Amino acid sequence: MSAVGYMFALWWGVCYIMTVMKLSRLVVAAFATLAVPSFSAQNDAAANLPQPVEMTEEEPLNTYAHQEALVNRAIIQLVAGIHDKATADAAAAQMAVYEEISESLSSYREPENWIFSDDVITSTQYDEYAEGAVQARLTLFRAFFYGSTALAKAVAGDEDYATVPTEEQCRIARNLVGKMRELSDALEKVKDHDSALAMAPAVAALNGNINSMMEKLDCPAVIEDSLFDSVGWSREEDTKLSLQKQVLFQARYYMCPELALAMGGRAVDAQPRTDATANQLQRIGEMIAANSSRLADEFPNVSGGPGLTMEQPWVVSTTDDSALQTVDKVLARLLPDAIPDSYVTSSDYENTWHKRACSMLMTMDGGLVSFNIWFDLTAYYSEKK
């Protein structure tokens, strides 16, 4: 038989086998269907009969997903053996390797190191290992890395995460958690202006106690979450308290300045405001023009303006962190009688620009009006990439 004939015969044989396998599965499925007892349409139990389920094979992982699964599995196994500072120190170097591989994969870069294994890993296992690795890292954070600065730097990049709190700090944290729960209960009772006014004194006292305790806590900010977590303050409670504060701020504290001040805000946060009219914007523009005559001398890295629209922003060419301070200083120079309300950064990565709308408040015509002053911070944000 010629080589061509041999290849044709081989190909035909493979096709025949595949066809037989498909027919076999069809036959099995058919018999499985026939094996189900037959019932009349009036029998309600028929709806509860088990139906044939088509079994599908999981797709094999690609090279990088397989490597990621191996890394996550290795992290889970490594952390399982860490139980004190000695074992944490001993595991730091290997953890650094795993974290480097994980970082490279998440950044779509080829790792310098690879874990070599022929183990078949399913997509289900991939998800399990990913979640397990997250929990393993959280375990280390909650244990303050057992005091191992080497392990903290390997996982979190900051040795302060390995600061183990003292007994006194734990005691203060437990008291803080109690006060934060009382604050959450108090804010839960605020439903309108009257209840806001009634709860303001209690809220002010609680916030005063919380602020005083936070000063006495005196621990690195990076371990605060782990510390509160270790003394029983749950993420759900933290989220609830944050949402309560946010809701009150958005409701303008039900127009109750006393509650705004009790929450650490400003009286103006509890005042109604309206958007500036066209006439008011024109007057604001005239103020800006009058106050910007010497702006170039004071801020040589700022140009453009007048900033009342996104299309005519003040352009800040500063690339370091002083760019953000420059924004505040320019605002104070242009509109000394206005106060900042909030900041919103608008970005267009495709066109590589970053603009910030500074919401300002000013008393005009007997009321509080709101308007935006725009800044272009492309130079600053481009340097951050």
C-alpha cells in the first residue's frame, strides 16, 4: 500500500471510530430516555422525574491559566505550614517567588520562574485554588504575618503589615468596636429632620469617643483593618456603617447642621443648594477674570482657563504630587469666597487626558449655588502610569 493509501486508510479508521463512539453515546442516551417510566399527562409526579443530563468535559486550561492554578495551589500549601514567626520567616523567600509569578501572570507578562507540573487541573479546581489563595493571604494579614517582616514584604510589599498589636491596642480596638456599633445603632434611628436633630448630641459624643480612642490606638494605618477584624468587627458591619454615613451625606443630613457637625462635616453640608444660573455663571466668570490677572506669575505651571467648562480647563503641567496642591491654591486665588464641595475626576484613557471637576459652593443672590471649575491634570496622571 502506498503512503497516500496508508494515510487515507488511517484517516478513514479514525473517522469510523469517532462515528461509532458518537452513535454509542446516542444509543446510551436513547436507552436512558426509554428507561424512564411512562406516565399519563394527568400524573403530576411525572414533572418530578429525574431527566437525563448531558455530561460535558471541562475545557483544558491554557498554559498561563494552568500556571496560575499551580501557583495558587502552592500558596495554599505553603501558608498551611505557617504557624509562627520562625515558619513565616522560613517561607518568605518561597512566597516571594510565588508572588512574583502571580504578579507577572496578572500583568500579562511571562514569569521569570515557572512551576513545572503535569498535573491536570480542571476549571473547577482553578476557581477553588484562586479562592483558596485569597483566603490564605487573608489569614496572613489577620495574623499580622506572625511578626515576620520578610513575609509581609513578600506578600504586601510593606513590612509594617507585620506589626503585631500590643494587648493594650487590642483592648482599645475592642472598645472602639463597641462604640462604632453604638454609632451605627444611633444612625439607624435618623429618618428625618426631627430625628436628626434629636440624635445629634449622641452622635457627637460617640464620634468624640471614637476619635479619642483612635488617637490612643497609635498603630500603623495598614494594620487597622486586620486589627479590627481580629477583635470581631466584621466587613459587613464596616460596610453598613460606611453606607449609613454616605446616605446621610447625600440626604444633606436632613437639613440638620447640628448632625452634620456631629458627624465631622460642615454646616454647609446640611444646606440646600441650586445649580448656578447662566447669569450667575457669567458673574463668576468675571470674578475669575479679575482674579487671574497675576495667576501666571504665581503659578507658572498653570495655563488656560477660565475653567467653567470641560473644554476650557485650567491646565496644570506639574507632574509631581504638588499638582493636587496647586489645584487647591489656584481655586483659593481665583474664588476666595467659594468653598470646595467635592471633586470628580473624569478620564479618557483612549485620548490620554484626565480632567478634574471641582464642585464649588458660593452664596449668591441670597442662596447657596453650586458650579464646577475644571482642571486638566493629564501631565500628573500620565506620570503616574
